[in-house]
Amino acid sequence: MASELQELKEMVEQLRMDNDRLRREQAALSQPAGEQDGDFGTFVQFWRRGRRPNAIERRQLSRPVLELVRQWDRIVEQDATLYRRVYRPDGGEDTLQVLLPKQLREEVLTQLHQGHGHQGVERTTELVRARCYWPGMYHDIKEWCQRCERCTVAKPTLAGKAPMGHLLAARPNQVLAIDFTILERARDGREHVLVMTDVFSKFTQAVPTRDQRATTVADILVREWFYRFGIPARIHSDQGRNFESALVNQLCQLYGVHKTHTTPYHPQGNAQCERFNRTLHGLLCTLPPSKKADWPRHLPQILFAYNTTIHQTTGESPHLLMFGQEPNLPVDFLLGRVPASASEPVNDWLVEHQARLQTAFDGARERIEMAARLRKERHDRDVRGEAVAEGEVVHLRNTGIRGRNKIQDAWSPTRYLVVRAPGPGGGVYSIAPCDQQSKVKQVHRSLLKRAPPQSMAGAQPEANTAVLDHTLRGTDEGPEGWWMACPPGALAAPTRVLPTIDSTPLLVQQEVGPLAATPMASDDPPQCAVVGPSDAVHSVAEIDLSVPRRTTRETAGRHTNVHHLPQSVLSSAPTH
């Protein structure tokens, strides 16, 4: 208890010291020495002379300085420190925000974000906005939070969703997908099932086993598929150690089979087997309770029922596409559908059989491609995250945090370099640790997250701009719901006043929050910003004060319809 109290005292003392140091540095920077702080120093020079920059001086000021000048009437000075006065929309008391120089922004953001629980953009913005102000602060805070390495690694942000790919085949035994599923332990001790599915015909075999060892996989592949249905051209599986073992790889090399696998922790890459596993579980659930303990004995009957039923995707039964003919079911003998004997010549039967089989194959291919296209369109509607380019640095999702590990980092702190990126529509990337680029691994886009730059310096807004955006949402470039530019009563009955200005410079009206309808009493309207060259200056003495050429137009500076009244489309000439 004493140690905890001591730690609390030290924390409070540190916060007090940091606060005092911040105020001392701010006060020092508000003095002429602070004029070296770029945009902030330029504004301080105008403030010290007690007069706003005129239209000619504004022409060469940067956007942040113009934003500070626009809020001249809200700036107050207390104890050699400059503040901006704002009001809460709920009628609460006004708040003084310290005008924060550039040198102190990184320290303030570090204390209010890293030192305050690594909260999100909106919460961090509210913490800063209640204390400080500088032009473009919302953009800086947002980028600071996005670049925070701890937030990137720890927070389980929504994973990216890449476009869907497809595992397709054009003929039987071209691609064989295999996978294991686990069921309840049967009476004989078997609980594992090795599922083998032909990708084109959907013909499936499932063999119950006692384990998932590589020797078991190799033995079943040879006895239950190779010797019965032929050698497949390709075997596709996940990255289980039993499927990726040296024994299975040697078996594939011996029979000339191409072995492929999915990316780690992405079962969608072997969706054919995964989908059949769910179907198999549903069919086994229909067994009576007295037979469920002996499910291995009933597995061949269930597989026969599945293989002889028309598949929704192909429009044909897996048995027909695999063997070229439909099997005779027990009900066919009852209904008298079984032919007694073949009376037609063999050649005619072969021709007819070949034509019928070709029609079934063509129809199955067309329907498979159509189903794949519809699935892709439906899936790609919710694609999230941009594609990652080669050379970018990413984080890999920490797939080991399951169960009660709720406070562990959601992403690995190791930074990976993207070695190879897929083409358009692809989702499999090759990555390697930045410090060990020889260890390359293939992962799916859903397991990757862009790593922020290692530099935590907050990005500052552009120094200058030739044309100011008149649609600027607010002085903080962010949500302004919590702050008002003037007291609530000042907005009750706004009065539109046409400012009298010099007609030489081009002025662009800026509507910024509630200030747009409320004029400020001053010699130089703060709601107008001069548009001109973007050459920034940091000293009043450096500004070019040459007098520009004045216009000779009689209507210069006059508004023909001040109150925006309706105007007639007819000629205003008098009628006789």
C-alpha cells in the first residue's frame, strides 16, 4: 500500500512539473525569441505591433498564419501567454486554449495520447482541444494516432478483406482437395475423418481414422483414391504438418502429383472440403441416437447418398460426373426403371453415352463458373483495405491469442517487408521480417496491416497555399460540435454586413462554422482571406509593400443585390 501511494505521489509531481515547464516554455516562446517559430512567430510579430496585417501583407502569408489572423478577436494574452477563447454550445463557461507553438506539439501529443491510455482520435482530440489550439490540429492529431506503433500493434482493428479467389477444375481428378475433420469418438475409438473431394465433380470420399499422422494420410491416399479412381494431377490441402510432411511430398513426387496448400489461418482457401465437412456433420446428425455411436459403420451409406444427389452448383450428381452414368438406387428396382438388358449395338451406346457425358460436362463447367462469378460478386462488395504494394512494411496478425488472452497484442510487433505482391484481384502475399529477409512466408491479405512510419513526428499542414478552400469545415479542420466561435447569444439575430475593403486584392469568403453568419467588428474583416502568391514570410519587414494598380471600374466593390432579393427576368427598360 505504501509503495502504491508513493508511486501516485511521484506521478502527480511529474505531471505538475511537466505542466509548469510547458507554461514556462510557452511564455518564453510568446516573447520575441518565440518569433523564430515559423508561422507562430510571424503571428506573434503582428500581435506585438498591435495591428492586423493589411490586405497587401496577407497576400504573402501562409495559411496557418491567415487562420490565426482570422481569429484575431478571439486571441487574448494573459501572463505573456497567448490564448484563444472559445465557448461551449451548451452555454457552459468559456475555455481558454493555449496557442501552442510547433516545438511543443510533439510533447503535448505524447502526454495526451501515449501517456493517457492510447485513446482514439476523437478522444485525444477532445483532450487537446480542451487545452491547446493550433491551425490544422485535428489533422495532426489524427495522423499522430495513426502513426502510434503501440496502437497499431495492440488494437484489434478491422482486418482487410481481399477480393475472392477460386479453386476451379475443368475435368474429374484434376484437383483433389483433402482435409481432416474431428467427430465424437466412436465405439471403436476412431474420431478423425480424412475427407477427399474432387473439385470438378464434387465426388467425395471420407475415411475414418484413429489419428492424423502423415503415414495415415499417405496410406489412405494410395489405397482409397489412387488405386480406385486414378492419380489426381494436383492435391490441395491446408498447411497441417501431416499434409506438408516429407512423406507426403515424396509420395507426390513418386506419382507425379503437384502439391499445393492454402495460406496459414485462412481456411477459405480450401472451401470445397470445409463446405463438405458442414454437410457431413448435418447428415450424421440425422442418424438415430442409437446409431450415432457407430457412425463409422454408417458413413459409406451417407457418402453414397451425397454422391448420388444432384449438386446445386454443377446441376448434376457427383457420381455422374465422376463415372459417366447414374447409379441404380434400390428404389429404381421398385419402380421398374432398371433396364433388363442392352438391346442396342455397343457402338451406338458408346456414341450416345459420349454425347450425353459431354453435355453433362459442358453444363457443369458453365454452372460452376457462373456460381463462382456470383460468389465473387457477392463477396467483393465488402472488400476492405487497399492492396499492399511490394516494399511496404506491414504487421502480421497475432493468431495465437485465443481463449482468455484478451489483453494481448492483436498484431505481432515484428515488422515485415512485402517481398512479393499478387496481381489485381489476388490476396496471397510473400512477406519476410525486415531484419531476416531470407525467411519468406506466404500469408493472406486478411492477416496483414500496414505498419506506421517509425518517425512519430506529427505532420504539419502545408506552409503556403495560393487559393484558400472556402469550404473549410472549421478552424480545427475537424468536428466542431463541441466548440463555438462566439457566445451562444451572439448567434440569435445575425446581421449581414457588407465589408468595405480595398478592391485591388482578390478576396475569397471563408465560411467557418458559426462564424460565417456573424461579422466581427474590426477594420479588416477576419472572415476574408487574401488570395495571392504563396511565398511565406516570417518577418513583417520582409513583406513587399509595393502599391498595386487600382481598377477604374465604377462598380468596383459594390454588390448589385446585397440582400439577394428576387429579380425579374424581364427587361428593366421603361414601357411607353
